[in-house]
Amino acid sequence: MGLAAEIKQRFGVEPVLIPGKGGIYDVVVDGKMIFSKHAEGRFPEDHEVFDALEP
């Protein structure tokens, strides 16, 4: 199962992919950046995204 599908299943929200350029991969929730590939120099581990989404 991919990250978007697991987010939908676990949290009941529909992730939205916003195309970008230059290898941008940011995860933003309610306007707040929770992960930036540019800042970290890598893709997030799934658990990093899930932990940020936990209430």
C-alpha cells in the first residue's frame, strides 16, 4: 500500500498531490509544513508522516 492510500485508510483524509518541479517533495497539513525533502535532503519515512498526523 502506498503512503497516500495508507493516510486515507488510517486518518480518513484524502491526500492531494500538487505537482512541482526540481524534486520538491513537501508534506503540508492544514497549511503547516511537516516534512520538506529540500530541507532534509531525503524522502520521509512513512512513520514520520503518520506521527505528524496523529492527534
